[in-house]
Amino acid sequence: MSEPWEDEPEGPVRKFMYVNRRAPYGTIYALESLEVVLIAAAFEQDVSLVFMDDGVYQIKKGQKTEGIGVKNFSPTYRALEGYDVEKLYVEKESLESRGMTTDDLVVPVQVFDKDQLAALMEEQEVILSF
Amino acid sequence: MAMLHTVNKSPFERRTLDSCLRHAVKGSAILLIEDGVYAAFKGTVIADKVKAALSDHKVYVLGPDVSARGMDEDNLIPGLEVVDYGGFVDLVVEYDKVQSWL
């Protein structure tokens, strides 16, 4: 027998984009964004994540936070695939200005330049910026 | 009276480091902490500015903040010195006063 909530008619699926522009530990934005992304994923929405400006630092490999007494939440980005959040984009210009490449990142991403990202933003129905 | 300047904001997002460098007199020291540590690495658009500062200032970077952010100490701009929290305290004691550029 199916559970009652499984009989609910499916709601509309909207295109959600999360724009991450902050470094991971200096402010709470990165962690809050991750929480909200997981909520949207639970509602089976069409989720895209963008990492640009200092947001690219959120997915930098090798974070070891013991020394600052803060939880290292970077492994969670690797778990997003399990929630069918697989559209991850990084802005090319942001990576390059910080001397980084995709080899520095904990997850596979698509590298888009600013014009490609702008076009992708235009396609979205909901954009949440952190 | 030599001063210790601390910078805790990302140089890519804020102008805090620029303000600090504009007002730090020769012989004063700069300590990069929290998101300020992103200024400390080679290959960025900020690196030349920090390299130039090394001619007038000792520049330190807080190791635990570097590790937390997954940044590689081997990739630091040459001439920068890594300190731990104990070293941070030593610097505060060594210099006459501290200016925190928030």
C-alpha cells in the first residue's frame, strides 16, 4: 500500500537557479544556500546551481576546518548528485581571476562564460541569490 | 610606532585590502585573516598588489584560515609568512597597536 503523501498529485516543476557568490566561511550565505537547495531538491524541482565570484571558493578541494572550529560542509556538494541536483555551473571568468581550474573543485561542473550564464539565467523561472 | 593591520574580507568582493594598503605606512605589518587570506595566493588578479606591498610591509597570513578554505600553502605568494593563533597573539604584542580593517 502506498503512503498517503505518495498519492498526492505532482505539483508543477519549475526551473530554479541558485546563484552562489560568497566565500564559504566568512559569512553564513554559502551554508544557507546549500540548505535551501536541498529543500528544493526534495520537492523534485529542476535545480541549477551557479558558482560565481567568490562562490567558486565554496567548492574548493581540500577544505580542512578543524583549525577554525567550524563544520566543513564542502563534502555535501558531492552528495547533491544523490538528490538529482546535477546541473552545476561555474563561471569561467571567476575561476580564472582566482588562478583556479576545474581540477581545484570537489564536484564535476560545467564551465560557462558570462554570456552563457546570462542566457541560462534568462531561462529560469525562479532565481535565488546567495 | 609600528602598527599591525588586519584584513578579514575577500579582496575580490570588498575594497578593504585596498584601503588598508593605501593607509599603511612603511614598516607597518599586515595580517590576512578569515576571507582576507584569499589575497595571499599566486596566480590571481590580486597577487601583484600584494607582491608590491611586500617591499614596504611584512605580510602575514593566518594558517588555520588558509587550511579551512582548502587553499594551498605551497601556492602562497613568496615572502608571505604563515602564522598560527599563537603567532597572531605574538604579533599583537610585538606591534604597538592594531587596526582591524573590517
